[in-house]
Amino acid sequence: MSYKLPHLPWLRTFEAAARSLSFTAAAEDLHMTAAAVSLQIRSLEQYLGFQLFERLPRGVRLTDMGLAYLPSVRKAFDELAVSTVGLFGSRGDCSITIRSTAAFAVLWLAPKLHSFIEAHPTIEIRLLADIWANAQGADQSAIDIRFGDGHWEGFEAELIQKEASIPVCSPLWLARADSTEALAALAQHNLIHIMGCEDLWTRWFRLAGIPDTNGAKGLQVDTSLTALELAAAGSGFALVLRSLAQSYIDSGRLIAPFDGELPIEQAHYLLHPRAGKRQSPEVLFFRQWLLETARGS
């Protein structure tokens, strides 16, 4: 049984034109002439019996049918690229750049990255750990990992994992308190705040039924990584994502002294540019590995 599909070059041209909303830009991307792109799009539309693009004085716009068809076409090409790299490896040496928040890069990604590197030695990794990382320009060889609410202008965000925050402290604090209430009182006067998340402690005390008398007072830092190191050194109590604190807890440097956790709206996301060049097969393959690793952790 043969598949009744349009010619693959037509579909590739459709995806490129839909990505840039320009036949001229698609022609440059595919090393074709604009006339050839227009001809292939028209051939695809005739084959399908539906118009996929609305031709405008400047550029083009996807029709409702074009918008409905695009995700399936894009997914098919992505899966083919990922499967090819996974089975046959990358063609020659190549590199991908991973831009991530510092805490995620050091505490979550770094301990897991060796499995990817060992399985794909021809793919060179550049890991850039940013503190206040903003989404940068579209780059087909880059992975952008951001922490936030999932909304970045010009980008689509794909959730890596959703999790809650937990309070942690050095075991040294247990010797100074003879009850959970006394420990909570110590915490209130020895808080470590992560900039941009100053309200989390107030919310946690409210959820735990403990009056928050200290408000936003306390030591302020700019990364979860710094907060964890300060907490491990006995400088106070930090409220961080469970996955980031887990290695500290497993090693005994930190403990989770209170029951319960604080659900938060923010999370780590993979960012994909809505327009521009398609990401390389190696980036698509790494993206799939990252999401599968997150689901299994």
C-alpha cells in the first residue's frame, strides 16, 4: 500500500514559507528562486484542493486550512530529522549551544548531560549559564531554557517540568530548635530571598498556617544556586524548587525541615522562535532527549 502524499519538496517549501510568511525568504532558505517557491506552493494547493496562503501586497498569510495543516507537516519533518540523527548520528562534527539559567544548568542539567554526550560524541555542546537570561535571537543551533510564566514575545514555550518549591536549611539549625514551631520562628528571622520571588516565603507561611511577621526582610540573592549554597553554609533558610535542592538533600548538606511544599505558577521552559530558520536536526534531537529526561526524573 502506497502513501497518498504530496511530493515532499512541496511540503518542505510550504513549511519554509509558512515559517517566514514570505516566498522570497523561503527561497533564500531553500536556495531556490521565488518563482520556484511560488510554483511549488501552487502545485501543493492544487493537489490538496485548498488554498494554503492568502497572497497579500507584501508577503503572504496562512489561510485557516494552512494554519490547520502546518503543525502536522512541521511535526513530520521534526520527527524524521530526530529519527535520522538518533539512528545514524550527526553528519560530521557539529555543535549546539544551550543557554540556561545558572541553577538549572548546574544542578539539573549538568548531572544528566553525560549520558547524551557519551551517546553522541560528534555533537559538541556549549553550555552557557546565564543569571538573568532573556530570550535571545532565533538561532537554529541554540537551545534556550528559561524560567518564568511561559510567555515570551516572539517565542513559543514548551514546558520542561512543573514542580513545587520547598523550604531547606542546614542540619545545624535543628540543634537550635526543640520543636517545629521554634524552627519556623528561626526561619522567619533568617530568610534567604531570591530576587523576583520575594513573595514566596509569605505565601509559604500562609499555606503552613504560620503568621508571617518578617515580611520580605532577609538576605537577598539573584540565583537559586547562591541561595542553596548560603543555606548549606548555615546562613539561613531558602525556598527553592525541589529538583534543584535534591542533590543537596541527598548529600546531607541540606534538609527539608517542614512538611508540605508550595505550588508555584512559574516553571522551566524550552523556547522556540515563532519565525526564522528551522532548528537543526541535532537541536531537535537534544530537545527531545531533554524532555524525555525531564519526564523520567
